[in-house]
Amino acid sequence: MATRLKDTDVVVIGLGAAGGVAVLPLAQAGLEVIGLEAGGAMTRRDFAPDEIRNNVRGWPMLASHKTNQEAPTVRATASANAVQGGHPMMNAIGGTSLHYWAQHWRLNPWDFKVVSDTKRRYGASRIPKGSTVEDWPFGYDELEQYYDKIEYEVGVSGQAGNVNGKINPLGNPFEGPRKRDYPMPPLRWTAFHEKMAGAAKGLGWHPFPGPAAINSRTYQNRSGCMYHGFCSTGGCHVDAKNSTAVTTIPRAQATGHFKAVTGATVTSINVDGQGRASGVTYLNNGEEFFQPAKVVLLAGFTYENSRLLLLSKSSAFPKGLSNNHGQVGRHYFSHHQGAPVTALFPFNVGAWYGLPAQGVAIDDFGDDNFDHKDVDFIGGCTLWAMSDRRPIGAAGMNTFGLAPGWGSQWKAFIKENADRSHSSYNQKTTLPYEDNFLDLDPVVKDPLGLPVIRITGEFKENERKIAEYSQNKMEQWYRAAGAIQVTKAPTGGLMGASTHAYGGTRMGDNPETNVVDRWGMSHEVPNLGVLGGSVMGTSGARNPTHTVQALSWRTAEHVVQNWKTLVPNRSQQ
Amino acid sequence: MSDEPRIITRRDILRGVGIAGAAAVTVPASLLSTPDAAAAEPAAAAAMQVPPRPGAPREAFENMTATEADLLEAMVDRLIPSDALGPGAKEARAAHYIDRALGGARSGSKAAYTAGLSALDRYARASRGKGFLELSAADKDSVLMDCESGTATPGIFAGSSGQFFSMVLNHTRQGMFGDPYYGGNANFVGWDLLGYPGVRTMVTAADQKAYEAGQLKPNHKSAYDYDGFNKAVAANHTHTEEMAHGD
């Protein structure tokens, strides 16, 4: 029997990038907030610059029992067998924002109106067959103020390209208009970044430094970046990476209205006789607790959000919570993060130090930033040239057919070339499709006996064509910068578990095709909100976290401003 | 914690660090009985900086038999040989790195090593008429090429010889190029080979410029030579190879 805890105003499930942001405006408004986090707490002392621990043995994931034990199973199509793979995210206060790359992009205006813009410019036939893509219920303009809020509250460095319609050629000319500059200048460039930017300009492109939730100078009394080279899958030893663990969560705690509970594995969201969320049940050290709450905000990662809803069955919601329209798990998609292009230069690239969020971006081929009349896909890619190299990873470098993989010849090759290769990281549009979805695996269960989530997904023709297009552009860029060898990885098909996973609880006005409304609140359960990439209906060609956080802040603010409507009987604030 | 190779490292002992804490952990006898570590006084630190003398007794392996250790040493010596360009995996103590990992974070691979090394030797005898250790360098290489391609598999390797080969190659690279804290990359020979100027906690714009100009000197430090980093990690029960980044 679960121990019933004291009632609270809001319970937030998951204190990562999304939940960790939402708790701040809630607590600042004086609501009593409890955050349930499956992982523990970590500090800068836990973040040694150690490649074996971070990158070879993957400690951030391995330290996460919950994600490990409930890693999704994956299959390309409904006729294939699903196989359990790894889980790319971690559990902790701050979640994966502790060790992510922290590229912090706003979506471009096109991403909010893919359907209407495509129809208007190219005709309805250009929407790929089988895609369930919809316009967002609002445009970029609605989210601008929340992007701005995150940039200043969390801390984002970057170079503005469009302030109130005025284009700054140093920034991204394709970005939507912003009302002011970033609070910090961009991370610095290396000589190689300058070279890549020069090559891009020579091609007539518009290079600019990418935005990062990393301090480029002291901000909010935390240090600027030290560029030490262990940022990828590494936490920051000086707290310059603006994880929610060092930004919004401690500020929420300082209000006195927020309490974080660690080691809490939530097993269900409960409902009352009216079909309203009544609280959540969780396990802590094997003991079961029930935390009653007036509002529940579900803020796990994309896989956990759909999973917990599907697991939370009741007589009012026999197919899972908020799933009477059968939309939980639908419209799932992830970024096509594979298919990199790798180049060899006849000079050192200088990448032993620096970080993946530091580099040169090209948005000329993103979204609808170029005329798609003569290509056979919609959407596009950003190109990204960054700094990221560590010794063991470097030793595993592509030898471009110039040397074997071991022995004296290999040794001579890496001695010469360890700092001469470069790999691209290009983000590409992925659309949702009818037959790409999440559901509960019928066989595989976690140690509690609860089914894990099953991914059914493959990249379709539109996505594979974008991948090829991005590879060709990247090769062109590398060659222009002097590359002597270029290889392209296969474009692939299976959509495995990803750090950039979207959908499953999509946001939209139509309850027949969406789980949450334009505010992120469930269409079916008025006091249940969902936070995270799971509410996003399009991905854009850029990293998701900034949009996830802007939406989370917006949902939390909506809860504060509509408290009396959301909680009709007991509106105490 | 069982996954961590050492809470107190040999380096710590040599530096006289954490001796009080050493009582609380089991320091394997093999670690203290070696020529290097036995003299745990300041003068010995200098001795650590030179490769073992030829003919010096080898430090005992903890998770392998002497035969397995000989085979592994011979194999890593061919994967990253010592040659005119400098020291190789043997000097880096890559086999010791692997041995240590098999007692902790990679304990799940121990059986694969036992079976694979034995199969390697049997394959050498069957195909070249001599045990792997007795083969010339060129013949060792050709045996390893057969392993890599999978042609050594039928009837000798239980699984695929290619799988065994790539596992050892990966671990050898880790032992050559990983942080010395884990027992390999002795004297930073791996990092020096790559031209990696070393683990730093701060790289200023001026440092970057100096590095780009080839003027940043290697600093030869382990991550744990810097103060303030916790060595223990949360429990680690799975055996995952290279993980995808989490951006």
C-alpha cells in the first residue's frame, strides 16, 4: 500500500531539461512544487576530464538505472522484430542537460507552418505520402518571448542574425526576428573555424557561430567556458554548461516553494472519479508513495512520456491516460543524426581543445531557406563544423583507405593525421509518418515487470534525400576548405533511440490528432500537462532543447496564470 | 564501485597520497610487489618515468594466466608496435590496462579473452606450425590478419575471430591512448604519439593559438592529477562499448 504524502500544488515528473525549467516560474509564482527525479544529484566534482569514463564506458548513461532498465526496443516496421538497444539519456537532477552538447537553436518560422507554407509555395502534392505532419497551433512569433526568456534565464551565447527584422550578417540571416541580442557573445572560434567560415563565404553561403547554452563569459556568477575538450558526454567542471542543475533548479529551490525528490521512479499518474489527475505513484528505495497534486506536469524524455501515459490505465482511460483518442505514441520521429561526412585535411585542424557547441553553422539549406522547386524533398539541413576530439576517439579515425587499421603503417598514419580529420554533424528535417510510432512492447519488461516502450520507425524517402543532399553540401564545403579526402557514411533507414526524439504526445488544437492543446495541457485531462520534445510536431533542422525549454516555460506560465480554471475547487495560491 | 579499477592508484601510492585511505581498500599484493611500486618513496617516482628494463620481471597480471598474459602482450605488441616512430602498446602497458579492466568494468569480456587467446594460439599452431609466441613478427601479423578477416574462425574460434580481434584492438587503443589512471598509456607514450598536448582544465585563447602554432608543450597529466575530481562513479553493471554522444 502506497504511503500517501501531503498534498501539493504541482508535481513535476522528471527534472531534466524540460521539468528543470518549468519548476522555476511555478515556484516563483508561489505555487508549492514537488519535482520527482529518478536519478541523483551530481556536482562539478563528478565531471573529471576522463575519456574512458565519459566516452568509452559512458558513465552518464550507466549511472542511470532507470533509463538503462527501460531502454526502448526498436524495429523499422510493424512486421519486424523489435530488439532492445541502449537508452541515450540519463537520470539525474538536470538530466541529460548535464552532459549534452548544449547547442541551443530556436526553430525557424517555417518549422511552425510546414503544411501551409509547403502547400502555398509548392502545392499539396509536395507533402510526403503517409506523413501526418500538421502546422503548429501557433507561429514562431508566439514562442519568441519564451525563447528570449530561456536565453536570459538559462543563459545562451550566440550571435543574433535578425533583431526586429534588421539583418546582421555576422549572425544567421535565416533566423526568425528576435527582439534583442543573446545575453552573451558566441563561443570563440579557432583558426580552423575561421578557415571553414571563409570557405563558406567563398561558396556564397552565410556562416555564423552557433548558439550554445554555455557561458562564453561569466554569467549569473558562473564561469565562462574553459574549452578543455571534454564537453561531449561530459558534465562541466566549472558549471559553464547551463544545465538546469546549475541554473533554474537551484533558483527554484531558493524560493522555498520547490522541493526535489531524488531516486523517485514514477510508476503511474493517478486519476480521480472525474477523470482528473489526482497525483502520482512512485517508488523510492523499494517503498511506494502516492504524491497527491492539483496539477501534474509530465516531463520525462519522449520515450518515458508516452510510456507513463500508456502505463497509467484506469476505468476512465482504459487505453492509457489521455489516450481515449488513441494518439499517445503517434507522430513519433527523431532526427536523422547519422550519415556524417568525414574529411581529411593536409594540415592540423586544431580540435584537441574546444567543444561540440563551438563552431561554424550554415543555415542556407535548412527548412525552406532555399527554393525547393528543383529538389524532390521538403525541409532541409543545417551544416555544422565544430571542435571535438579526444585521444581514443582520434585513434579510431577513418584511415580513408590510406593505411590499414593497425600495425606500423597505421601508427605512422595516426601520428601524422590524428588532428587532421573532421566529421560533420548535420541536423536534418524529419517528418512524422502514419507508420512510425511508439507503443508498449508486448514482451520486454523492466525489472518492475512494466513493459518498456517500443519504437517502430524508419527514415522515409524524404529524410533519406535530405541526408544525401546534406552530405553533398558538406563535401562541397570541406573541399572548398582544402580537404584532400572526403567520405560519406550510408544514409541508413532504422530510426533507433535518439537524443533528438519527438512526438508521442503532440501539441495541436485538434484532439482527434493531438494529445495536448496549444498550452501543453492534455485535451482529455484538464490538470495534466506534458513537457518535452514529445509535444513537438516538427523537428526543424536544428537541436531541440531550446524549443523544449521555451515550451516548458510557457506551459508553466499558463498553469500559473490559469490556476483558478485548472483547479476549480481549491484555488489557493 | 567494483567497476572502478582502483580507488587508490599506483600513482597515488607513489605520490604518498591517500595512504591513510589505503588501509580501507584492498591493494592487491601484486601491485606492491613489483619492482616499481615496492619502493614507495619519492625516488621511485622518477623510476616510473622510464620503461621497464629488458629482462626485468614483469608485473603480475591479476585476471589472466601467465600464458594468456604472454599471448596478449605479444598481440598488442603487433597491433601497435614499438618501432622507429616510438614506443608502442607494450611500452604503454596496454595489456595491463586490459587485465585490470577485465577485473572490473569489462569483466563481462573475461571469458572472451580466455577463449580467444587460446584459439589464437591454436590457430597459429594449426596454420603456421608454431605457437603464436614462437612466430616471427611477419607471421604473427599474418595470423592476426586472418583473425581480423574472420578466416581464422572455422573450427578454432568459438565465435568469430573477427569479433575477438576487434575487441582486442579497441581495448588496446584504450590502453594506449586512455588516461594513465586506468593503468595504460604509461609515460604518456600514446598521447605523445598522437601529438595530444594533454588533459587540461583550462585552455585559454592564447593556449589555443600556441597549440595551433605547434608551441603548446605536452603537459603529461592524468585527469586525476588535478585536485577536486571524484574518482568513484555510480555503479556500472552493463558492458557497453562506445556510446553515442548525448547532445
